[in-house]
Amino acid sequence: MVDLTRSWPWGLGEKRWWLAFLVMLALVGLALVVDRPLSLWAQSWPDAVRVPLREITRYGESDWILYPSAVLFLITGALALLVRWKLMRTMLWQFTALYGFIFTGVGLPSLATTIAKRVIGRARPMHFDEYGSLAFQPNWLDWTFQSFPSGHSTTAFALAAVVGFLSARWFYPALALAVVIGISRVALGVHHPSDVVAGAIVGLLGAYVIRWLFARRGWVFTRLADGGIAMRPVASLRRYFILKRRGIAPAPRQDQP
């Protein structure tokens, strides 16, 4: 089991953190070596496999995560400013911070990849016969030269980490979905395996960075005595429902919304 309460993954928070970076670079380098044979093999899979992957790959897009979390962030934040009932206002602020974490935990790593892939300008697999697997034409318009890192993989793995930080039991299902999304990008011929590996690393590390920033401010997360980070309990919500079940939940004053 991965200990998701650790501040940083893979030993990055330890003295030999540079070893973790070397391992990550080695993984990307190894993927570069096998890019072409793995790409050809995955693209040769039968339609019975590739057609479902074409549907699953859509979950690597960030809009279905960012739009709802942004809307909920704005709604709960606005309500928190209007409500005078202290208990309800506290709950609303807690959910506002939660939605803000989901939005930034997925959105900022995805934004970093969106910019990086345009600056790097690596050719996608469909250009292999013409340019090879290591052709680079930095640009902001031609999507066929925006292969490295994989944006879908970044989003999927960032989401897996965000989900795990909020509820550890859902980390492995979310991680499995992220792996399938990464595989789908190779099978559909739009990314090299090394693009997927790099995107996964950016997504996971990006989510950890955002959690660390939130924990520093005491938003959503709290620092543990051993240096780890855990989600703060939604105390006001739990207290309200306990009191509600007992029939003694405090009611808002008549002169307050």
C-alpha cells in the first residue's frame, strides 16, 4: 500500500531526493528506447480492444473535472459569504476549499503540460515515417507536434492522486483508470509510451505540490506530527449530522439566513 500521507512520493522528501529524480529520468529514457515497438504493437490491437479504449480515453480530458469543480467552488463560496448561520457558513467554506483543491490539483499540472508540450513540440506517432520519433517543432497551433508530455495522462494521474488524498480507498481504482487512459493514448496512435510516462510523473508530482501548498495554509489538509499530510476532518458537517440524528441540531436564528 502506498502511504499517501507522506509529504512527497518516492523519497523526494529525503536527503537523497536526487536519486528519485534520476529514477524518473531513467524511466522516461527507457520508454524512449521502446517507443516505436510498443507503439506499433499497441496500435495493432483488434478493434474489440481499441474501440472501448477510444471511449475511456475521453476521461483523460480535464473539462469534466474542472468545469464542475469551478462552478461548485463559486457557488459554495458565494453562499458562504451570504449565510450568517455560523455552522452552515463553516461547512460552506470547507467545501469551497475542497472544490478549490480539486480544481487546482488537476488543473495546474494539466496547464503545465499544456504549455510544455507546445514549447517542446515533439512529433506524434503519425509522423514517424516522415520525421522519426524524436522530431521537434515547437509551436502553439499544430496538435500533431504536441506529443510530449501526454496531457491526458497528466490529467488522469493528477486526478488519481487528488482522489487518493481525499479518500485513500479510491486511490487504486482511480490509478487503474489512469493507467488504462495512458495505455489508450498509445493504442490510439496519438502518443508515444514515453509521453505517457512523462505525463504520469508530471500529474502525480503536480498533485503533491498543490497538496503541500494547501497544507501550508491549513486548507483542506493538516500537517501530522511525523511530517506527513492528512485531510482535515470536516468537523462542522459531521457535528451537524450527529446533532440532526439526535434531533437537537441548532436551527438558524429567525433574523439570519
